[in-house]
Amino acid sequence: GLPAGGDGEEVRGEVLVLQREGGWMNRVVDEVESPGRARWVDRDAQGRAVGEREEDSEYRTATRPWFQGAMGAAAGEHFWTAPYTFFTTRDPGITVSTSFLEPQTGRRWVVALDVMLQDISHFTAGLRPTQNAQVVVLTNTGRVVGLPAGGDGEEVRGEALRRRVLQSWEELGLTAAGAAWQRWRDEGASSTQGGVIQGADAQVGAFRAGFRPFSLGEQTLAMVTVIPREDLTGAIDRQRNLTIGLSLLALIVAFLVGLRTTRQYEERIQQLVKEARDLGQYQLEERIGEGGMGAIYRAKHELLQRPTAVKLIHPELHGEEAIARFEREVKMTCQLTHPNTITIFDYGKTDEGIFYYAMELLRGVNLQELVDYCGPLGEGRVIELLLQICGALEEAHSVGLVHRDVKPGNIMIGRRGGKGDHITVLDFGLVKDIHAPAEVQLTGQGSLQGSPGFMAPEVILGQRETHAVDLFAVGCVGYFLLTGTPPFQGENAVKVMLAQISQSPETPSVLMGRSFSPDLEGLLMSCLEKAPRQRPASMRALMQRLRACRARGTWTEDEALAWWEAHEGELLRGESKEQAEKLTMEPTVV
């Protein structure tokens, strides 16, 4: 614009640049030389003047809100007007203006930019998260500056937009958006905070509304998105049906394959084992377990006479991928030296083609059996057990490995080295090297790998797996130890997995009807967050928070040893001999 007055001078005038189809026009107002007159210059797309005219005008720059706001603000600051109707075009809009001083003359110039509300409505009408959703922009007085699409999905334009915009939400019948906005305002939301609320309205029924406020100087606008509950549940139901269908298909296929395998190869396995009682330097004694990869036998080393567990790979699984996976499991586990990780002694292949590896034979029970025997554990004991589990997994994570099947049945507990409550993490059969290229990730593409109830949601959904997978599983194990109940339950594996991806479990306090230490309970619930980034940052970070829990130290080594001295015999006698000295079964593979 032309310079505003300086040193007490009056406003000199204004130059307007107005874009139009095929070019643009200027309106020049000089209140010193030609007061009450306006000169119009039409220009083509290249800026050449193609027409000129003058007319009387009641327009006064000094009365315009954008000019008064800029003059009242410090030089260089931006001023936003409230929404209003432009004098020249009669279009509704908002103007932002600023002023600056001309060093040579000391005069003050004001520059302004008009924002058309039709552009805001064009934006909001194009946002349709669901078929019946509404997106509206409201001022802090409840006037609508961004209209939603019409009932037929069409954008409101032209004269219809001019009539409707800047009216209140009540006048426009946007009752759901308006009621949600009013509730949000009444609850004291600040101008910088968004949020989500639930409500109901006669027009759209039950709904969820999200808010995103933003400030334009002293003005505050809020974008309100209203989605009817039916739209949300319809999308969820479709996703649920798809998930159930795929999961059921996978379960049926896995069951049929397992049934066929059992019937067809059981006699063959037994025959091969009978013919090869001596596997290298190991003498097989009796089978103590059966899993997806193979059978587990108690054995003795011929020379050392050391009790050993030997795991055999199923003959029918022989093939490049099966052998590679078997050898990978052994080699990866051999890298781990943590005292709470199972120790691998040896592995090889017999002349008959049977692959095997030998590991320490543990005396004790798994955590599932422990809880079955004595019920939920005290907070102090849970913390000490979790610290041992986390220690073993932290070492695995440090070399780039993820266990992927942490669960109570894969964690043994017993007396060892004169101490009670010694934990051993087993079965790295689903271990994954997250640094390995995709072509060597041999864990069975197209299938779920892990155990329902303890798999992280991203595993079920087939998303990228990181160390956070094990953090989720540790949270599930801790929840189970504290309450005696897994955090996710269902009538079958499919319903359990659906709960894992769509439901938040009750806190232990709510589930058990009694209070637990907030720090431990909160920590376990943070491990169960659906989004991996919302869980603890690492296994080490989880251990640090466990050590800081108030209940740490309420269960001592002496108490643990005394407990095992009192209960070990009864605990082991209550189980079969096979269960008293065993390695836990293979992971569930769906």
C-alpha cells in the first residue's frame, strides 16, 4: 500500500492487487490527491495494462480492521483480523497485515494479504476420513469459517458459500460438530491443545470428535472432525472379519499339517531314534519333550557322563531351509553367554542324516508350572525374576538378536549354584537376527511365528519386528506372574490375537481388586502398549526402571532359597518325571 502517515501525517492511500481469471487488477486510492475517488487498472497475465477507469468510492483505508491492527502492532509483527466480508469483492475472508518503516523517510508502510474463506472450505470439504464424516473449522465464537462437504459429498461453492460461511454452527445445523466443540471449550481446553471426545447427537448418532486448534495472532480457530460411530465400527468390523478369516485359515492349515505329520512320521522318528541310540558321543535315554522343530531326549555324554538334553530335528523337515534354520538357531544361541541363557554344548549330524544339538539339562519347572503351583507371586519376587529375564534378553539384543517367543513356558526356574529362583531363558528356535538381509531371515514367511497371548501386535499384523517385540512379551510375562492371568484372553487363539491388537488389558489392580505399587504396575502396562515406540526404549531401560521400583528388595536371596528348600520336593513330585527334568516345548507356530 501507499505509505501510512508518519510524524503526524494522515494516511496517504492504498494500492490493491486483486487476482482474477486471465490476469489481475489494481485499485489505487490516493487520499491526498484524489480523496473519495478510486482508480482501477485492468492488467493481463503478463501485467500489461489493458484498461483503466475511475469512480467515486466510499472506501477509507484508515477504517479497515487490517490497517488499524497493523498500525497498533509493533513494526514487523503480524496482525490477523477476525473473519469478515471484504469491501471490494464481498467475499468472506481473513486478512493478515504487518507494517515496516522506510529508513530514508521514516514513513510507515502497511502490507496486507487476504485469505479467502472459500479456500478453507475447499480444504475441509475435501477431507472425508469416512463416508459420513464432517470436517469443520470454527472460530473461538462458534462461527463457521470452513464448511464440510454437503450431504451428497459435493463442495459448497459460489453464492451458496457466501450465504452460509460466517454463520454459527447452530444456524447451519452442524449440531454434532458444534456440540462437540462446545463441550471441548467448556472443559477448559487451551488454544494449543487438541484432543478426542465421544458424544451423541440426534443428527449423526454416537460419534467421536477430534480437535486441532491453531492460533492466528489473537484469533483462535479449531478444526473439528466428527466421525459417526457406525463408520468407525464398520471399518473395524471389516478388518476384524478379514483378520479372523486369515487367522482361522492359518490355524486350520497348521492343525491339518501337524495332524498329518504326527500320524505319518511318528513311527519313522521312533524307528530312527531306536536305530541311532548313539548320536555321536551322546547316548539317548528317553524322550522328554516334543516340539515343532523336533524331539528332545535326555542323554549322557559317553566320556563325561554328563546329563544332557539332546534336540533332534524331524527327518521330514530336512531340506535347505530347515537345515539352515536349525544351524542358525544353534549358532546364534552359542553366541550368548549370559548366566540366565540356556547353554549349548555341541551340535552335529549323524551318519543316518539326523541333525542334533546338545544342551544343558535343567532341573526345575517353567514359570507356568510355578504359578500353577503357588498362584500369583509377590511384587518383590516378580521384579527379581524379570530382572534375570531382561538380563538374558539384553545380551541377545546387544548382538542384534530378538528372541520372539518369550513366554512363561519358555522360562525355567529352579535352584542352581546354591541359590533359589534361578532363571534360564530357553528356546531361541524363533530367534531373529534383525541385522541380517531379508534373504536369510528363515523363519517361515507368510506365517505367524510366536505364541498367542504373548506376541506383540506388530508380529500378528506382519509389521516390522524390532527389540520392542521382546519388551511386549516381558510385560505379558510380568503381568502373568503378578496376577496369575495372562493379560489377553479368549476362547481360542484367534480371539486372543484379536484382543492383542484391538484391546487394552485391565490393570492388575482392576483385575485383582486390590492395589499394586503404581511404579511396577505402570511399568508393566507401558510394556503392553500397542505402538512399539511407546514401550520402554530398551531392555536395559526396562531393567533400570525395575531396579527403581519401591518393591525391589522385598524378596531376598535367602527367602528364595528357603522357599525352594521347603517346596522343591513337593513341586517336582507333583509333576511327572518328564516334567521335573525337561526343556520346555517348542514355540507355538500358527
